[in-house]
Amino acid sequence: MTEKPLPFVYQFAAGAVAGVSEILIIQLQGKPVPGQDYYNGMLDCFKKIVRNEGPSRLYRGIAAPIMMEAPKRATKFAANDSWGVFYRRLFGVEKPTQSLSILTGATAGATEAFVVVPFELVKIRLQDRASAGKYNGIVDCVVKTVKAEGPLAMYNGLESTLWRHILWNAGYFGCIFQVKALMPKVDPKTEKGKAMFTDFTSGAIGGTIGTILNTPMDVVKSRIQNSPKIAGSVPKYNWAWPGLGTIMKEEGFGALYKGFLPKVLRLGPGGGVLLVVYTGVMDWFRKMGAQPVA
């Protein structure tokens, strides 16, 4: 089961909005550096970037998230559907359960992580102020990274990315199942408006919970991926869980949630929109004669 892509103009607009939000997240998640601006929040970050570096700085690295959006979303839902079928057969159950929804979402998140890691690494390096001047674009960033650090460097941060997507997808799909179970039952064929509201509400709550769960891993992932590997030295941020401990010890628990506000404002409602669109497209496929998996 795959997600039908929207026309390019809509993907571009969504990528532009995502680019602004994500550059703010990266700036807020960066480690404080003496002599450089420190950001107290989303608006403060936005104003200082525009004032000191120009409006175009907000869109640096935007091609990577645009290119990543379609395969990322397609993988998320396709993997969740496929793993759902696998686990139902494995455990001999006919319908999803709460625990099965969490397990399926977590496994789909792990699958999704392998798709997005190279895109994320390029995006983070293009957006980071300390390393942005080294690269002239996506291709230049990839070439220089591979030349200096080897081809496996494109998968720097894979472990932390796995944790980030496992936690988000487990929270997202687990919440969708539970919220739908608690809301009044509706017939999507005769009550389309109510069905869309149920999808949006459950998806938005799922996106919010997923963001709460995975933001610390997102913070440490950004630091791991923005730390070039130098022969003979061990990076300060190398593995996810030790990295979380280092950040908490040096900067406090609050540092693990830097960038949370712009992220949750995007991924909370975004989770609702994703589910509404996906459900609508799947309904259309069914009307066109697509057959469900046995």
C-alpha cells in the first residue's frame, strides 16, 4: 500500500514550510558556542537569523527535505501497513491491537530510518552555521563528506536516527489506534466529515506524543551527524544514549528539548494532515478497485 504523491507545487510548498521550521529546530538544538548568538526561543532564533545572516539562510538545505519528503512519507505508511500484516500473521490475530500498533509503528520507524539518514546528514550540515560555508550545495556536501570521511559517513547517526524514528512512529501509530478506539464510531462511507475529524484528531495527538517521545533523540542525532569523523579521535557525540547523558550532564535536562516548539507545531498538526490525506487516498484506491492484502 503506497501513498499517492501530491503535485509538485504542493510538495514544494510543504517543503518550503518544513525548511523554515527545520532550520529553526537545528539552530535551537545546536550547542552554545562562545562569541556566537544563542537563541532563547523560536521567534528569537528567527529574528537573529534574518538580521545577521539574511532571509535566504532560512532556506539553506531546503532541497534535501524536499527530496526526502516523498520517500520518507511513502516508507512510513507502506512499512507500517506491511509490518502490520506480518505481525498479525506471526501472532495469529485478525485485527490490530494497542500493543501490536506500537510494535508495528516502531518497526516501521526503523525501516524509515534507513531511507532518511543520508538526506538528514546533508540537510543538517548545510543548515549548520559552523559548517555551512564548507559546502556549495547538496552534491558538493555529499562529495566532500565521502572524500574526507568515507562513504559510510553518509550513515553517520544511523543509530540515533533509528531511535528517533522508532519512538516517533511507535507513539504516532500507537496513539492513533487508542484515540480512535476512544472516539465515537463513525461510518466513513456515510459520515465523511466526522471520519476526517477523527483521523485528524487522532493523527494530531499521535504526532504530538511522538514528538514528545523523540525530541531528545532528535537533538543528539543532530549533534552526532554534525560531528565529522577524524582519524585517531573519538567524537564527543558518537552514540545516542551516552550522548543524551552528556547533554544532560553538561547542559541540563531542558537542553534535550531545544527546538521542541517549532517541531511540535509542525509535526502535531502535520500528523493529523498526514493521516487524513493517506486515508483519503487509500479510500480512492479502493474505489478504483484496489484489493486489500489477504
